[in-house]
Amino acid sequence: MAIAHGNELWVSALGAAALAAAAALALCVGTGCTGGTAGEPAGPAPQPAPAAGPFELPPLPYDRAALAPVISAETLDYHWGKHHRAYVDNLNRLVAGKPEAGRKLEEIVMTAEGGLFNNAAQVWNHSFFWKCLRPGGGGEPAGELAEAVKRDFGSFAKFRAEFSAAAVSQFGSGWAWLVLDGGRLRVVQTANADLPMKHGWKAILTVDVWEHAYYIDYRNARAKYVDAVLDRLVNWDFAAANYAAATRR
């Protein structure tokens, strides 16, 4: 379910133990984990060969260590190398021998339901998210996007506060987005695999707030992760290109 961010914030009150358990579970979903023998730590299970099919895991647009110390290479090993890969492999298995195997990813996202939608949408979401980040990013947008942010939010500071609040307050797993909706910029939240295109919005920028995006580096301190990404990694050039493309259609 998509939620437009408003004045009232709903913040998770999960305890530290529950968050730790949820993070451990998140790291195993789609990848598998094995427990060691008595007295030995658990570790990642051997990964199956990638499922052959029309969809491929896109390469990161930077070295896996390039976002450190904000996002570590270890986090990317799990987030991109295991979670994103699992969505791609699951999608290929689900479309094998079916008409969807010949369709574009966006077509599947817009027409599928259930597991097929979840995996297709998460492939799209993650591929988009990696481009929203860059080494040495952060700061503020420039040009037409900067003018639109000021027009629709009053100032960049007000936009940043609203976007950060949306990311931090998203209950459970999900995403915070800057979108273009009917010619105006909005901040919205989506849960789980949901994404702007299902609602007729154009995605401009996103931050992933599933726990596997930050738990290795920040544990349960989601707010610190969101602040660090906004201050030091956001790729405003990519966001500006998305805005320009959306407004010229």
C-alpha cells in the first residue's frame, strides 16, 4: 500500500530484540542461511547457480566499496549480491515457459500480482535505487529540479525534513520516494515491493528502508542511515535527469 506522507507519523516501537530477529530473518529471505553445529556460528548457505532467463542482475554503477563508510562493501555484498540477485533469479524461475518471459520488466510490474509482482517490482526498485546513490553525493539539487523542490515544498530544507520523516516512519519494510504526480513533486511511502508506477506517479528519487539495506552498518538506527544517505550519497544528477524526462513527456 502506498501512503502519501502527511503530518501524522507512525513510528515502529519494536524492541531491539525484535529488530535483531527481523534483520536476521531478512538476510535469509531469498538466499537461505544455515546454522552451524553446536558452538559454531551460522553462515550464508551455498548459493544456487543463477536461474537462466531473460532478466539479469545489473552491475552496480560503482565499485562495491565506493559508498563506504556510509554503506559498506559488506552491506552491498548482501543487499546487491544476495537480495537483489535472489529477486532476479526468482523472477526468471517464475516466468520460465510463460508469456511473461518475452515481456519488459515494467510490463510485468504493471500487470502481475502476488509473487510475480513482488519479485519483478523489487528487481525494478533495486535497479533504480543503486542509481540514486553515488560516491561523493548528497548536497542539494540544481537547475530545474531545485526550482521545482522550492515551488512544491517551500525550500530544500522543508523537502529534506519531509523526505527523512517519510523514510524513518515507514512501518516495517518499504521505500521513501520523491515522485512527480500530476506536474507537482510529492514525498510518498510505499510498503514492501510497492512502487510509484503502480499509482501513476513518476519516480524521481528513492531510499530503501528495508532492514537489509542498513542493518549491518547501523543496526536499528534507521534515522542515522537515512541522514547519511541524504547528506553524503544522494545522486541529484540522476534525480534531475528523471525529473527532466518526466516533465517533457
